[in-house]
Amino acid sequence: MEKYYCYCCKYSTSSAGNINKHKSTNKHITSFSSSKFTKADVIKKIKMYTCTSCKAEFPNKMGKYRHEKKCISENTESNNSNNSNNCVKNDNTDQLNNRLDIYEKIIEKLISSNTEISKTSIAKTADVATKSMSVLKYASTHMADAPAMKELEKEEIYGILNYEGNDSELNDEDREEKNDLYVRTIIGHYINKNLVGLLGDMIVLHFRKPNEDVQKNSSIWAVDVARLSFIIMHAINKDGEKEWKNDKTGKSFNAMVIQPMLRTLGEILKKYIEYKQTWAQRNKNASIEEMGRIMNVRQGCAELLKDINYRHFEKPLIKYVAPSFKFDDYLKKK
């Protein structure tokens, strides 16, 4: 007799409706996901072969033959229907036990794997925490005179960025020329994808001036470069009290240095766009090439401003400058 047969669940039925219901059961979904069958061959309508002793059904003659050999030898012709049911139940119990054994082994492997991963992660975190505390203690003892880090002010940022277009002693035309030259340089680095390096070097030079006593004057150190873990000298109050504190992921450094710096750079770009809005009227004899160059730079400004607003540069800048503030390198030089 032909029936619908599920190969991964060993389930058979003559009803198309029943086989469709079976497909949506948790048992089938679980068995199918861990089997080697595809959706095309896991369920088929085939001829079923029935055991003459216990009426158990099999999808092929070989399966029926192996089963009957065992079933008939264990059951005499006088076995009643209860014995037949026991035969089917034993087969199902064996299958269930085999699956349980497989699942238990899989679960044991997963538990063992997760335990090892957790131990490794905990050990690494503990190492970083211990190192941070050790460096923090050293800095508090030997670098107590370091200046507290403060949020960069506008004029200070102009100096870091080497921008001269804000000089009040210049006339409007000279300020515009300074802005034009500066922005073209910035956009050139942006287009060539090395703006992070340019700005990063400016930041490093500000905090690591040549021939400066870093032990006395440095307000930031990188404890773990890979994890972007820093210590920063913070001001506690207005009375001048200060202390070294951990700065995980460079959050404070970003807020006090990188974000103000990028905001100011954005204002310089906006100033360029503002200058060029009236440039064509003031330069009616300008060549097409010159007008095209200005349009390209303005487009670059708009794209760079978008990246600044979306904070695309903040983490890359922290990653770039971190190696220059490495505390281990300072200790090696001592």
C-alpha cells in the first residue's frame, strides 16, 4: 500500500492532510534540521512493506526483512496483539534512546565549548582590569603633577588644526584665501582616504610635543591599545583638585578632544561653502575650470560634513592615536 513517508521522523500516513500537519510539528522541524535530507526528498509517497508478525511498516524490503528476522524469532505464532504492539514500541524506544544519546553529546560539547570561551574572556578582562589598576596606581604616585585634561577650546583647536583663516588681523579677502587653501588640502586628504592620519598626527603632536617631559606634562596614557583603554587626568573641582581615572574605550577623550575638533573642522568647511556662495558674482571672469574646481571642493565639503555628523571619524581617530600614548613604551624608555 502506498503511503506518505517522512524519512527523518520514520512517520507514515495515507492522508495528505496528516502529512502536511506533520511538517509543521516541532518533532519534524527538529529532526529535519539535524538530518541530511533536503525538502525535496525528506517526504515521499512510496510503497510501504508490512511486517507479517507485528504489522510494523517499512519504506523498503531490506528494512522489513531485517526487522522480521528479529521479530519472528522472538515471537511465536501465538503472540497476541499486545506482543505485536510491544515490538513496535521497542523499535520506537530504541530510536528515541539513540536520539537522546546524540542530543546529550551535542549539549555536552556546547557546554564545554562555551565554558572555555567564557574562561578565556573573563581572564582577558581580568588582565586588562588588573593592568589598568596597576598603571592608575603608578600614575597617581609618580605623575600627580600632570595637567588635567579639559575640553578643547575653539582657539586651541584652530592651533591644533593649523588653521589661520580665523586671524582677526587679516582682512576678509585674506581670510577667505587662507580658508580656500586650507579646505582644499583637507578635501584632498579626505578624497585620498588619509584624513584620519592627518588629523590623528595633529592630535598626537598636541599631546606629545617634542622634547617635552611626558611624565610631568602628559594628561593621557593608553593602557591597552587593542581595547582602547586609557587613563586620563581629570579635574575634580574648580579648586584645582585632580586625579587619574580610567577611560574605557576612550569615551572621555573623544568627548573632550576629538568631537570638539571635528565640530570646529565642520565649521571651517561651512565657512568655505558660505564664501563660495557669492564667489561667482565677485569673479565674473573666472574660467570654467576654476568654477568646476570650486564645485568639486564644495561637493567634497558636503560629503565630509555628512561623515562628521554621522560620527564616522571618531573611533578611527581613537584607534589611530592610541599607540602614540602607549604607557608600556614610556616604561621601556625609562
